[in-house]
Amino acid sequence: MGEGGTVRQLIGRDLRRHATTTWLFALMAGAIIAVLYAVLAMTEDQRLMARLDAGALTPDMVPAFLVFTVVVILLFTIVFLLYMNAVLVARRDREIGVYRLLGLSARRVGVSLVVQALIQGAVALGVGLTLGVLLSKFFVMGLVRLMGLGITTGLLWSPRAALELVALFALVYLVLGVINALYVTASPLKRPLWRAGQNPTLEPLTGWRVVWALLGAALLMAAHIGAYNLIGWTYRLNDARSLFLLWGGIIMAGLAGTAMMFRHTLPVVVAALSQTRLKRRATALLALVDLRRRLRNNSQSLFLTTMLATLTMTVLGSGAMLYQFSQATVQQSIAMDAVVSTHGRTAFMKKLQPGWVQRHVTLDTKLAAGQLASAADPDGDRTIYNVIAQSAYRRVQRDQPDLPNVALSGDQALLVVYGRALMQNTWLKHRSGWRVRLSRTNTALTVTQFTSRYPLGADAYFDRALVVTDAVYDALAAPQDVLHGYALRHEAAVGHFLAALDSADPADYVSFDQAALKGKKALRQSKTAKEAAQLSRSAVNLRRPMVKVMNATFGLGLFIAVLTGFVFLVATASILLMKQLLVQTQTESASATLRQLGMPEASLRRVLWLETLTVFLLPLAFGTVNTSLVVRLIGIMLDDPGVGMVALVIAVFAGVYLAFAGLTVRLSLLASDSRR
Amino acid sequence: MRVVRVEHLSKIYGHRFNRVAALNDLSFGIDAGEFVGIMGPSGAGKSTLLNLLATIDTPTSGSVWVAGAELATMSESAMAAYRREQLGFIFQEFNLLPDLTVADNITLPQTFVPPRPKDLDARLAHIADTLGLTRLLGRYPDQLSAGQRQRVTAARAVLGKPSLILADEPTGSLDSMAATELLQYLTKLNLEEDVTILMVTHDAFTASFCNRIIFIRDGAYFAEVTRRGSRQQFFNSIIDMEATINGGGRHRAAVDRT
């Protein structure tokens, strides 16, 4: 038989022998290639991009972000393929060692490995491109929906995107094959033959290991406590070096703690557990012992998957949170279709048809400089307040039910401040007895309530607002600042009117220098920037254009988060799946013994389920804790937009992830049945 | 009392034009408390017989009765229960689980299905004492010598008080010292614990520790030798029978006379 024949036989036999893992590896890569193709094909579709861009904040934002996503996913995919490939080839050490011992030349083994890699790449590309074309329509649908646009499209076929991916992945798989060939042929024959199959006994539980275990747990706990209090502690430190130490320290402690958790803490816990009453049940004992071996052999892959799960859930969670934030922000920033100041109203009324207006709300306020102080901090800070009477506030509340109820008397006041949640978690939390003194009139007020909800929306204000009793308001001598809110009809003409108005952006200014803040001179409002120190706000605030921009931006963000999340999820799950299948082949002889000793099939299966679920749940559990800490931080910074959508996204992630655990068990059972 | 009854047992591998009869109308019986050896040349069907007794394989025809139950009528789970409760195994390759301590390895089969026997710890202590394993209970299999490991296997096999212990070349991986020691322990179990043992071996020395040897050839019953007198005499008659089975006619006549 010719040389080509033997190599062909060898390739065929190898592919058949490792059929399950080969197919899985190709399918996983195919899934990622499908995502890449669908996104690339979207960016190649000029017409679609132009229409998506219509709603975006800046021109070319959509294609730019999508291409950036493709690059990130590509880089990640290449690293993932390299890692998976190394895992898969290492377990073939022994069989390749036997081939070479029996006289197969290293060159032929090398050639066969390169060809096998290319075959795998071809399968992955075939699966990926087919799936990608089918997915493309759904991707566009999802993106359009999230961006709040009304575009439809069919399947996207882009020869250029397909060719780019074929060329790139052909190269990647060629490199993988060459790496495998070099790895195998360069290693001395002795090593693969003697190393495999040895399964040293688990280390006994010694004092030092307990010390390491406790250290790991302490580090991780410290990192978690640090992350929980991060914002409060950050505000207390003021120099860059200690800030760097705090943030760096928390991240390092978290990484080291997680690594040690898998390397030392969990093995010790499991070892201790297997000394308890649990050892009296064979199922529990065997699952614990298997878990101990898994932790010893695969602690780094568990660490890696924990980090990946954290990353995935954080990306998904923060994407969802930002999207939710964008929805809440619009409501908080501009509470009606249009909110204008007296100055802005002239421009607004110029082309407005009276028939378009459904409702008009007027809010009288007075502008005053004030000093916020407490017993602990008598100096406090000085800024400009829009002072509102309680009765006027209640009138607006009828149209804006999310405003909190007030019942003020005497010198009591409600302080409206942006980023309340941030402040409550930082310096504001630790102080009580806040007072505001309006400098020019020397009006002293006691703050009894806080909120971040401004009547008519935060964008219409210079800075903070104060709600006071009608008596205090009437007595206050200060310049008037009237705000108007409009609810408008949903008509095309109104849309054009608003779009035209949005391009002109009139602003209001108010003095912000020390004399004005200390009440030594009257506040002066103007239509242009005249003084050196001034606060400004937009004089015309339109809700619909803002909704459009928000949807376009954060919808795109969420779309990208879901895409990258999907890719990370595939990677995480496939690392765990492959590792589990490899472990399964190694422990096959043990299960054969157990079966012969009369262990019921159902119990053997229960051990497999227990062990697989635990291995999948560990990264998920640690990942969820990490993610909730990160998402909590983001939530505080974004003024608590709520976690409903975040919880939903993470629940979907966990569901898909656990489905992979089920798939792993099924594949393990299939593999062990076929070997019997 | 008959513990094992094998009746007209046949096992045929392959199909149609390419058939190999591993067992061919084999019949024999074993009484409670016996220590029986199965001998025969390579390919005689020893392993097939053991697999059929262990319900790892099913016969083509004929039947096997162990402790009053016919194996062919059992369901999958009944077979597992049978292996768990009626059988004890001693393998040539030990088949101990490397990650369990000696004590856990010995008690493992008894904890497969709850409830865990109440006297398990006492039984473990007793059997460990009998087999000289008391000081090794906390160790792992990798820390033991081959002979010690085989004693652990023996302890695991005996602990469940099975009706029958199947030993497949138990001395195959041991040196002669360890083998002798193990066989003395097995004899001790047979006498003191009243365990019935069926041992497959091809080694005459190993076989000489039995009470009775059944020789099979080409899947069929060939002859049997029962121990009378000293072990040396028994050993000699086994050697003679082995020579006969391999074609030495002179010795065959000699044995037939006794």
C-alpha cells in the first residue's frame, strides 16, 4: 500500500475513534463562525447599515461597533480554539506514542494531524456558514427590534463575508494542525508512553493544605467584601496611589482567591465532606471522590470557566442594565413630550400648531443659591436650587405619578438631587440632619426627604431642586424660572416639527461665581454665556428624539452584549463538556468494576449527574456572585435602574448553560454505552 | 446443599458459517462450603464460564442456577442485585478504586443500595482481622503491595456474605510468596467463614489449595480430581491430569486407576 494510503487510513481511523469530541469541537466552532458570519454580512449590507444608522447618535456608529464586536469575538475565538485544541491533542499522546513505537514515522503522524485539523476546519466552516445565513435574518430582526426601528429584511448572503471567514479560519486550522504536529513529533517518545494512565492517589488532608484552603477562602471573601463596599471606600480615599492599591488589590485578591478556592479550599471541603456520614452512601461517596479528582486535575479549567462565566454574565447583565437604564433615563430626564423654559418657549411656540397640543403643564419655580450642610460637615457645598412650592409640585404629580408624595410643614424641604443612589451609598449615607440655607434671603430649611425624580424631568434644571411649603415659597424673594411641559399628538407632522426643533439647541445660563453662590449679588439668567462662571441647561428638551437616540445606542449595546455573551457561553460550556467527556473515558474502567460489583445502573447514572451538575454549577455559582457585585456597582452609578431585566438575562444564561450540563450527561452515557 | 448447578450450558459465538462454541453442553455442580478450581488449557472456555456465572454474558442454551435462582430469568436490575448480594469477585487485576481508602473499597458494594447494614463496621473489623488488613484500612490501594491489594479484594468479596466467590486467576499478578500467602488466606476463609469459592486458574500450584478441580476442554466437561490425602499428592494428580488434557495418554490411565 502506498504512503498516501496508510496516512489516509490513519486519518479515517483517528476521526472515527474520536468522533464525538471531533464533532462537538467542529459544531462549537461552527456556532461561533455562524455568529461571526451573520454580523459580518450585516456590516457588508450597505443599504441596511444606512437605515440602521439613521437612528444612531453619530454617523457610522452601527457598522463601527459591529466590526469592533467581530474583532473581539474573533480574537477570543482564536484563543479558545488554541486552548481546546491543546486539551484535545494532549489526551492523544499515548495513542500517538503507540503508533510511533510500532514504527509509524513522526512525519506521517504530523501530516495526518494537519489534515485532520483541516477537515475539522472545513466541517466547522460548512456548519458555520450555513447556520450563519439562516441566523442573519433573526439577527437583523433582533437588532432592529432593540433599536426601535421598523426595518424588515431577508436572509443575508454576502460572498465577501463568507470568503473572508473561509480564508481566516483555513489559516487558523492550518496553524492548529501544525502546532499539533510539532507538539507530537517534537516530544520524545518515552514521555507520552509512560505518563498517561498514571493516576496518583489523592493527597491526604494535611494541616498545610487546610491553611492554604483557609487563606484562599479568606482572600476571596476579602475581595467580595471590598467589591461590595467599593464605592464607599473609593470616596474616602483621595490619592491616586491608594485608589490604585484598593482597586488592584480587590481584583488580585479575587483572582488569587478564586484560583486557590479551586486548588485548595474546595478539595479540602470535599475531602472533609467525604469523611462525614455522606460516605455511608456509595452514590455520595463516589460523587465526592470523583469531584475531588476533578478538582485536582482540572482546577485551572474550572478557574478559567469561572472567569468566563463571570465575564459572560457581566457583559450580559450590564448590557441589560444599561438598556433598562436608558429606558428609565428618558422618563427621568424629560417627563413629557417637550419641556421648555421661558426662553426656549419662544422658539418652541413659533411653528407649533395649537391643535397638536394635548396637554400643557406650567411649573413656577424660583432660582436661589443655597448651601447644603450637616452637623458633621458644617461647610457643605454651594450650588443653585430651583425652589418649588408644595402645591405646584402636587399639581405636576398628577401628570407624573412616579414623583414621591410630600407632606411638608414649617421649614421642611424635599431635596431633589441627581444620582441619589450614588450619594446614598457614599458620603450622604453617613450623615444626618441635612440643612439648606438659601444665602441671599438667609432662609433656613431642614431636608426631610430625598429623591432623584425631578418634576417635569431633570434636564429642565440647572442643578438641584427644593420643594418647600407654599408659605416659604411665597416669602422667598428670588428670580422666577417658569417651566412648561407639553404632551403632543402622535402625528407625522409633529415628528417633523420635533426633528427640525431638535437641531437648534438653545440654552439657558445662570451665574455660578462665588459672589452669586454666597448671596452677595443677585442671580442673573441669560440666553448666552456672558460671565466666567455659569451653569447651563438646555432650554428646549424633547422626549422623542431622545428616545430614538437612546434606543439606537443602548439597543445596539444590548445586541452586542448578547452576541458576545453567546460566544462566551459556547466557549465556557464546551470547555466543561469536553473535559467531562475526557474524564469519563479515563474513569470508564472504574465504572465497569462498579457495574460488575453489582452497583445498580440507576445509581451509576446518579453519580454521573451529581458530579456533572456540581462541576457545571461551581463556575455558575462563583460567576453569579462576582457578576452581582459588578452589576450592583454599575447599578449604583446609574441611579438604580432596577434589576428585572438583568435577572431575566442571567436566568436565560443559566438555563442554557445548565442545558449544556444535561447534554454532557447524555453524551457521557451514550459514550459509555457504546464502549460496553 | 447445592450452591451452583450448571446444566447443559452452551455458549456459541459468531453466526451462521463462522461459529465457535466456547462452551459445549457443560454440566456440573458445586456444594456449599466447597473450594473448587476450574482448570483447562487456553481457549477451553474458563473465562466464558465465569462471565456466564457473573451474568456479564448470557448463555446460548442451558441454564445456570446459583443459590436456587436461575440466572437467565433475571432482569437487568435483578442481575445487579444478584452480583451485589450473591457473588463476591476476586480479579487478577484487583480492580480497586484508587481514590478510596482500603476500608471504603471493602465496604463500597454494601453501600450501593440503602439501607447500610447496621453491623457493617463490625464485619469490616472482623474480616480485616482475618485477612491481616487491620493496620492498612486507612491507606490507599497505591500504597499497598500487590499481595496486600489482592487481600483487600478478597475482603471486599467476602464482606457481603455471598453465596459464592468467583476468583479469576487471583494469583496471576502476584509473586510466589504473595500467592502462597493469599491462597492460605483463601483456604482460611473457606474453612473459618464457610465461604464457597470457585477459582479459575491455569496454575497447578494455585489449584492444589482447592478441594476439587473440574477440568474442562473445548468447552466441555473433561474430568475432575478430588483431594484426598496431602496437598503434595493432590498437586501431583493435578499435574498428571494437565498432562493428560494436553495429550499425554499414559498419565490419563494412571489417574483413572485411583
